Amino acid sequence: MMAADDADVRARMRPFREPIVLGMVALVTLSNILPRNAVWGVRTRETMASQAAWEHGNRLGGLALLAASGIWIFAAVYLPRRYVKPAGIGAVLLAFAILFISQGWSI
């Protein structure tokens, strides 16, 4: 059986799971260690056009994910628990909307 303290620690750590995983995905995307493919990364018509465009687009996408992850962690620390996930998802969507609009990308 879990002790009450262990359950409390797990409950307090739970809001940090998604943004930490998102941050790890961002670091892999940012580092450009994966080749151009149909599964992983920022896949738009523009980024799939060339290797240079792929690398540039994934660096920008990685930065956007990293920023959204930081906002999500900030939300997990300071917001009431029921607002954490909506704030984090909103940060991810807003980051990519800004990225698509500023870069002129299309799906």
C-alpha cells in the first residue's frame, strides 16, 4: 500500500508530467538529430521541400514547444490544478499558431 505522503507527492507531481515530456520532445526536435521523415517533426509543405527547410522548421518548432513547455510548467506551479492542463494546451496551440502565421506555413 502507498503511504499517504507518497500519494500526496504523486498528486503534486502529476501536473508536471506532460510539460516535461513535451520539453524532451522539444529538445529532440530542436537538435535536428532525426532525418526528414513522415512521422516525427514539423511536417508542412514548406519544411518538407528541402533538408535546409526541414532543419530550420524543426529548430523553430522545437523552440516553440520548449517555450510552451515552460509556460505549462509555470502554470503547473502557480495556477489551481483544474486550470493547468487547459493553460498548457492553450500555450502549445498558441505557440504553433504564431509559428505558422509568422512563417507563412500551410498544412
